[in-house]
Amino acid sequence: MRSKRSYGGAGVGEGGHGRRDAVGCGLMMRVLLVALAASMIGTVGAVWVREITDDGSNSTITRACCVQRDITGSTDRVLVLGETNGQVDPNTPGTGTFDFFLVQYVAATGVRSSVVQFDDDTGDEESEFLVVNENVPNGNVVMFGTTTGTLVGTNAGGRDLCMIILSNSFLPLETLQYGTVGDDTMDGVEVTNASYIVVGTGKSSAGAAFNDQLLLWIVGFNFAEVFRGSVDSVSGSENFLSVLSTAWAVEEDRLVIGVEKSTVPGTFRSEIQGYTQTAGFQWRTTTPISIGGETGFFGTNDMEYSNTGNFSGVYFAGQFPQAKNELITEFDAYCSGGGSTLAMYSWVDPATGTIESGYIQLEENFRCGDIGIVVRVGVSQVNPDEPRVLFGYDLWSFLNGRFEMTYVTKVAPDGVGQSGVVLSQLVSDQQNFVGLNPIGTSAIMFGTYTQRENSDPCDPQGPNRRNVTLASVSASTTTTLPEYFLEIGSLCDETVSDVLTVDTNINVVLGTTTGSLVGDGNPEQRPRVYVFTFDPVTAELPTFSPSCATGCVDLTTPSPEPTATVNPNCIENGTHCSCLVASFSDCVSPNVETTDSCSVGTCLGIRCDCDGESLCRLDRRTDWVATEPVGDRDVVPCELLTTEFPSALWTNP
């Protein structure tokens, strides 16, 4: 199971694959139906859209990791797990720190049937996984995440792992917490026939620069801890260990983990490891690779267990060379010399750790970087008994100068009959692949794309904004175009974190928006959770009411009246400023002069006009800015910076 995903538990299978005045700017949505057969237009599923917000404050944030089908009642319902620093439960006051919440909706109508907030004022929680386990009659809803506080016992230091086991009425039955001296990560949760297995990383000592331990935390369905501790580690304070993927092999009773580690700073070693459900070590298999003059290890970015017919194994997909920000430097020369990233896959026997096939190349990505590959198992449209291996990833296009969402399907397990879809022909901007969700003989690809051009002068995001992308792709090995393609968003930024298949006519999409998809004001552009359904057969969407708080202001007489500033040539008030000059002859046309500032941080050197009568508008603008010197590096750390940036307004005399 991958991070930020929901899980149906043993016998259920995976449910999904797991920041002013509002101006309605029109729904940024496009529906492209490609060769949609008439026979596919059948029963129309229920579609609806909701948002999870703090009705009492515009300054708080809601986020969510997971959506999962609820099996606690007779009516189909869905559960959303997230966190907020506000109040989403009217019966819970909130603490000002980030607390878990769980919201239940009726799948067919979108009626919110329950909401619970778990207040904890000792630290911030972050949701990671949601399990609904049909093998437990009561206590089958389990929330997994991390906390900087103390939910129970003592915080070991930094961010600890935690889980809360709930009754069918969502009351806590058991709360557990485990951590090391640093910020621990929760990278996978697997469900056996008797226990929950949490896979993560932690620090062996406070002096370690990075996480250097592989952690297993195993808790039985009866709430008893089976195991907690480190099962692998690296030495040296500058080395790291990380978990890329996990899988549970049911028939072989084996936990399979993709591990990446460095034993010499700047290098990395990739391995696949096997454990029993009681943390007993079974095997360790490295993934060496040699391409041309480069040697290293094939990184296992994602895994999927399959048990079909005579085949039982764990597919693993990844890339070479692996990307890990600045922690891996051994391929810097290769990449700076124009080296490619290869996307590949294979499969491993979970009982023995034997890699059953050589690496099968999917793509050569003509640029070094993280492609975010995901592997899933689907079925053929022609023969439902014939499995397909499905892949989604980001592919760099030199022709278009951007990353593009890419889908490939192959006959399982041999890897023959490859076909693929690249969304470049449907989306003309930068794309970001997030996940792939099999449904019937097709799959739903989901991600985001960034629009580079925006004609709306009130857009605070400048020339870029992200919308949600959904595409239905066939498991056929002859497919070349999506069955349909959807774009959803507002003028503000949207992200997508999870897609859940409830049945053949209801898919649930979960993400965040800094605007609103239901017409509510979000004046401070705080991230808030959206949930909507769509029909995966007909591509029917709900009716959205998108809006974005653009920061635009009324350009009539300002109130309060402008007052003089330190510079006698500049006047200002709360939302307007006007920089004065002696006469119109001082400039031929209105312009921006950043070297001639009236009042630093207010007017920013903008001469709004040349006769001193018009006003300039302060627009909110968010830009990515580097947090370290750029130099000649291709990649540097960066953060979003929001500023009030004046825009010149004038009328020609």
C-alpha cells in the first residue's frame, strides 16, 4: 500500500490509490469523449459535490488523505479521513492545532450522515491511511497517521506514528502511539488476516541527519501489540534509509517492502525485503542494474500483489537512476550530461525473494528526474480472465518542454503487447500524475495540470494554476486514446489525493482547493477539502459552482480616503496606493519602476499613473521562490510566497 491511500482491509482489497471578494470565474472543465460506445451509456450514477470547511472561520485549513467505502451500515456510505486546525464538527470546539476528523457521506446522495473530530491540543496530527476491515464486526474503522503531540503515553520526539481504532459508531476503542527520537514517517499499512502492519522509518539517535531505521509496528485486531521496533538500519550519521513501497502477499503470508538506503553519503542501494506478519525476516534481494556505462540500482517506486490463475507474485515498478532530491549525488554527472531516466518493471516471488524476470523497459524518459510511476493489475476487455499490468507515470517531453501523464498496459506477466496513452494531445500544459485506479476492464488515471496562460486580470496566482485531471483508459493493448477525459477546477489551485470506486456507476474523488467548487467564499485562499462523485461509465459530473477569491477590489472612490505617507509623493490606504509625480511630462506612459520606491513594501515603486489621480490595485499573488542560492543547479528547494503586489491602473489622458 502506498502512502496517502485508503484500504479496504483483508478480503476487501484496495479502495483507492493510498494551501476578498469571491469572483465566480466559470468552471474550468472540459469533457472529451473519445470513441465512447453507445453500449456504455447505461444507468446514470448519482453525482454530487461537497466541501469540508470550518463554517466559523475563513483562516483555518482542512486537508484529507483518504476516502474509503464504509461497511458499517446497510446503506452504501463513504468515509473521508483528514485533519484540520479549525472546527468541522459543530459539537467539537477545535484546539487550534491540526486534529483528525472523519466525515461520513451517503454514497448515492452526498448527504453528510456523520462527522467526528478528535481534538488534541498537544500537537499536530497528519492523516496517512484509512482502513475499513470487514474481518472485524466492531472496531473495523482504523485511522492511521502521525502526531507531534501525545495522543497516549509519551511522545518519543518530533513526529510519532499513531493509530486510532474506532467502533462502528466512530467512538475510539483504542489509541496507540509509537515513535523514535526524530520525525518518523509512515510509508505503508498492510492488513493481514489477524493484524495491521505499519511500515515506516525513524532515527536511531538524535545526532542522525536523516532517518536511518526501517520500522515495523504490528498491532493485532484485538488491539494487542505484536511487534514494534527497527528491523533494518544503516550506519553513519549522514546516511539515510527510506521506504518506497509495500505489499502484502496473501497466499505466501509475506510482507514485501521496497527499501532505499545509502551506506556511503551521496550513493544509494535499492533492495526488496520479505518479512512474516510477526516481523520475522525472510529474505533480502538487491536490484542491481547496468545501462551503458552506468551501474547502480533499480528503485522500486511502487508494488502490487497479484494472485491470478497460475501466477502469484509482486509486481514492482520503478526507475533508474533514482531521484532523491540532493541526497543522491552519484548520478549528477550522468544527468548533467543529458542522461535519461528509464522506467521499468519486473516481479518477485514473495515466498523466496527471487526476481522472476529481467527488467522490462516501459519508457526512456529523456531527462533525469522522478517519474512517480505506479503499477496496478487490471483485466482485459476481450478476455476478463486474462490479466493486464497497468502503469501510470510522468514522462518528460523535449518536444513540448513539460512532463506529461502517461499510461501503459501490458499482458501479464510476460510484458508483451504494450500500448500506451500520453495526455499531451488533450492537455496543452504541464501535468502531474498522481494515481491509477483499475475499474472493470478499464482504469481511471488522475492527477493535475498547470495552466501556463491565464487571461483573467484578477487571478492572484499569476500565469499558473492547477486543475484536476481524470481520464478513463482501457486495459486493451491496442488503446491509443482515453475513453474520456475530464478537467475540473476553479481559478484557484486544486489538488487530488484519492479516487475510490464504490460501484460501476459511482467513483469518489477527494482533494483540496484554495478556492471553492460549491460557490462558498474562501477569501484567504486556505486549503479546504472537496469531495465529489462522477459516473465512470458515462463521465457524468456534478454541477459545480467554482469561485476564487481573486483579491480584486472596487475601483471606485477608496474608503478610507488616502493619507500621506513618509514620502510626500505617495499616498495609501488599506487596499490602494497612488504614487505621485510632478507632472504628466515626467513619463510618456505608465510604467513600473522597481528602483524608485515610494514606500518599501507598500507601493513597491509602482507609478500608477502620471497625473496622480488614478489608483493602483493590490493583488494577492503566490509565486515559487528559491530558499537557497540557485547558482548553476537545476533543482533547488523552494516555497510558496504570497505577497500583496500592486498592479498599475490608468486611463489615457
